[in-house]
Amino acid sequence: MSLTLRTISREQHLAYIQSLPAASHCQVPAWADVKAEWRSESLGWFDDLGRQVGAGLVLYRQLPKVKRYLAYLPEGPVINWYDPNLEGWLRPMLDHLKAQGAFSVKMGPPVVIRRWNSESIKAGIASPEVKRLRDVEADVIEPRAFEVAERLRRMGWQQGEDGGAGFGDVQPRYVFQVPLAGRGEADLLKGFNQLWRRNIKKAEKAGVQVVQGGLQDFAEWQRLYEITAERDHFRPRPQSYFERQWKALNSEDPTRMRLYFARHNGVNLAATTMIKVGGHVWYSYGASDNIGREVRPSNAIQWHMMRDALMAGASVYDLRGISDTLDESDHLFGLIQFKVGTGGEAAEYLGEWDFPLNKLLHKALDIYMSRR
């Protein structure tokens, strides 16, 4: 099968995404509006009969003072990654992006290479010899993913650095997911560890309420989010970013993004955002106050979102990025410790890959990014 690639309309792009069981929220057309500081383009792959068989959202970031671009496909493109002729998909893309002025291409194949269940992770945490998730024997290994990696290397793609927790524009390599397909609330709750079940009951007994918010509530979201940023020592995004995300995603699909608050005695103690594409639901951002932790608002809000995901027919609830550290002294250890209590599984993706179309400019960008 020979493939052709061309620029497509947002409508064509969205229609293709909607025809699939799921795709990354970073690959829907509206994500271009969220990342407004980047120029964007929708690409489509077509087979010999003219049928669309793939799509990709490309974000272009211009270099200062010259019309050359970094082309970025976050968690994409959405193609058949397991095709033995992977070059037949990616070579036309590289040719097109080079013609558009790209000096380097970065992409994130949505291909899982390993999975670890909660019991294996807990055993790893308990072992003094184990410091990293990769030191634990995986419960599921996907041989085809290794084949994809080998094909990419043969084509000249270079694997990026380990993304770790993956905050910011670099997407996470390690994530934590709770499978939902074929499960009900009772089964889901049974999968939680004892601490999670106890905290959910504690929140219910204390009268914690979980409610949905709207665009008008992002000032309150931002208050909690900035408290979290100060406590956890990260640079917060501005309120305008979340408002833009809400408007962009929900204008494309009114069920795409939700905002939740966990409230106790009329005071909002925690907040989260949730994104849904097909059968995949993501817990996207979270925030919490320094007060009221004893009534467990974070457990209450996650349990509520998981039940909403179940009711929406989702097949997976994705808690997004984790670090691969299992070292309790590491400041990122709390991420996996909190999420493993849901009884889900850690997944390792292939990570992000780069193709330098202009090696000199690509190297200059590497040096610049390393000094930031």
C-alpha cells in the first residue's frame, strides 16, 4: 500500500479522530487553539483508494529571527505504528515538514512498551535494592513496540531524553492508568488499596461534596492551583491558559473538558480538570488547598471523576504522568505512591523522538534547551 500525505481541514481531522475508539487529546484539532503560541497544521494520510487512514496535529515553533521551525506532534501522529513499512508513513511527513521550513521534528509515538500492575510496583517499593520502575520486572511487555523503536532508529530518528514526570510541553513517558472496560463501581472500588477506600469513606462521612464548575469558576480554580504551585515548587500556568483550554476543547466537543471542585462546609478544598476523547479519559490538572486535608478531598474528587468516566463509557482512566522513581527519598515519589493506591497500572510509552532535518540548527536548539 502506498500512502499520500496532505494538509487537511480541521473538520476532516476531527471526523477522523471521532471515527476511532480513542486518541490523545494532544492530537485533536482544538489542541492547536490551546497552544496558541505555536502555528499549527492538520495532516492526513490517504491510501490508494483515497480513504483517510491517519491524521496528525503539527505545532510549529519559530526560531528567533529566522523562518525556520521546530515541528512538534505531541503524542502523535495517529497512524498505524505497527505497520512493518513504518517509513512509508513517516518519510512523506518528513518531506512535507521540511518543505514547510522545519529544521527538526519531534513526535511522541502513542505506543506502550511495558506495563506494571500495582502489586508489582508495591513489591518494588518494598525492596531496598529497587530504585526505579525499570528495575521491576514488567507484567506486560509489548514486543511490537521494540520493533517500532528499531524501525525508527534505522530511519535516523533519535530517542529523546527520559521524560520522567514530564511536566510542561514535553509529554510524559511514564503514566498511571486505571482500566475501566467491563468494570462497575463495586469492582473498581474493590481494586483500591485499603487506605484509598478508607479515605473515600472518610470524605463521605465528613460531608465532602464534589461538584462540576464552568468557565466562570476558573478564578477559584486558579486560587487553589497557585497554592499548590507554591507548596510543590513549580511555576503555575496563568488562569488565561485554562480558560483558553476550556473554550477551545468544549467548542469542539461540549463533553471534552470538565472542571471539578471538592467542597466541605461551603469551602472549595480541591479542584481538578478532566479531558475525554473517545473512550480515553485523562485527569489533566489537580490543585488543593493547604487546609482541610483531613477530610480527604483529593480522594473524593478522584473517585467521583472515575465514576463519571465509567458512566461515560470510558475504557481507561488516565492519571497522567509519574516519575519512574521508587525511591521514597525522591521528591517525585509521592506521585506514584498516591496513584498506585487506585489499583491501576503504570505504563511506559516509547517516549519522544527527534529527527534533525538540519543538524546544525538542531544541535543549536539542543544547546539552547540544555541551558534554560
